[in-house]
Amino acid sequence: MAQKEQFQPEKMNALAAELRYVMTDMICRSGSGHIGGALSLTEIMLTLYYRSMNTDPANPKWDGRDRLVLSKGHAAPVLYATLAYKGFFPKDWLPTLNADGTKLPSHADGRTVPGIDMTTGSLGQGLSAACGMALAAKKDGKKHHIFCIIGDGESNEGQNWEAAMFAAHQKLDNLVAITDYNRMQIDGTTTEILEIEPLTDKWSAFGWNVLEVDGHDWDALFAKIEGAKSQKNGKPTMIIAHTVKGKGCTLVENQVGSHNIKCPDQKTREQYLAAVTGGPFSLPY
């Protein structure tokens, strides 16, 4: 298991801003990509890998590791960037996102990327797989946790609610799910497309512990995730994380159109990079 570093807010703020810059560059180099839902997950992903999850970059398949299923697989750039910065693979892979011959396709790929526990992209399936992982761990007497990140638009998928019933029935208190609740999806706001409120009440009615948190607040995130890990009441936990889609890039922040952007040329790439807040930055490749 890799040693966790002591948490330093200023250092983590700088790291989050740098990762947003790197992700923006990755997506722009590829010509297009799902920037909004990647940027909204930055603090969540860093909290998981730098503070809460037990992992080992030198041994990505370590049996005792915590697992993460990024069910909203189109947000893969934030997972790729985090894994690279943690040392799972070289940072010079990052600018090859979705290029011919790349090991980093646009959606999370567990076949080619060290540290990814499941290939994802077909929305609605990740939570079911996470349930299977959690049930297997229970039956084998393992102590690790399974984390699963789902999208709010993805919550329109019925399979999530089948998985919710299954997890509660099987008493999977080693399962922690997080909803990236940025209130936007590909065609509009979640309210316009298919209202999912009252979201807290829904998950509670399905037999889950439910926590809510500001998805960009380091200490609040850590406290909620640690609280979820400590639950031993036979219930899985859902953390509803209130986030801002496209956070940290002023051209896309809180914009429905940030779900997937096009970047046809160098000039457009420079405009997007200049809009990332918190610099100055330098690319690590």
C-alpha cells in the first residue's frame, strides 16, 4: 500500500488547478472531449486517491486495494490525470488522449491503463458492476471498499435503481457511491430532461445511507467519504456531491454545452487553456 501524504490545502488547491489545466490540454489536443464532467470531479477524484483510498501505484492489481468504478466513463480524463500524477503510469501518456494507438481512449479503459478497475462508458452499468465487486469482497471476507461514481444525467438509467435495490438487499456496507450532481447533462439541465429530485429521498427509500456534500470542499468531502467508509450498519452509502460542471475553466463553467466541446485548431486550444483559473501552469510532458 502506498503511503498517503499529509494533506496541505494550498498544495491540493494548486494540484487541482494544474490537473484542470492538463485535462483541458488533453481534451483540446484530441480535438474534442467531455470536459465539463471531468472538471467537476477534480476535488472528488483527488480526495479519493490522495486521502481516502488504499492503492499502490507500484502494484496496481494489489488484492487489498480499494476499487473505483467510474461509471460515467466519459469523465476519464480526470481519472487518467489523477492516476498519472499518482505514479500509476508516465505523465507523457496524457497528451495522447484518444489519439491513434493511444493507451488512453476517450472513455475509461481497464485493459490498457494501470490502476483502472473497470472499463466504462455505457452509462448505467457501473453501479451494477460495483455491486458485484462489493458482494464478492463480502463473501471472501475482504476488508477493502468499492467506490462508484455516477452522473446525475446517468441517474435517468433504470439499471442504477435495480442496482440500488440489489445493494441494499445484499447489505453491501462496503460500497460507497458518489453522484456527481452538477445538474447538467448532454441535452440540457437535469430538471429539463428528466427530473431526478427528490434525489436524497429516493436513495434513502431504496435503503441506502445518504450524505450530501459540497463536491469542491476538501475537508467536507474527506469527512463524508471517511464517514461512509466507517458505516457498518448493513447499508450501502450514497454521497450526493453538489458540483459545478466545467469548474475552473471560465469558457465552460456552469454551461450545458461543456458536456462535450470541439477544439478544431491551435487558436481554440489556446483560448481554452487561457480560461483555466489558478495559474500560471506548465505542462508535465
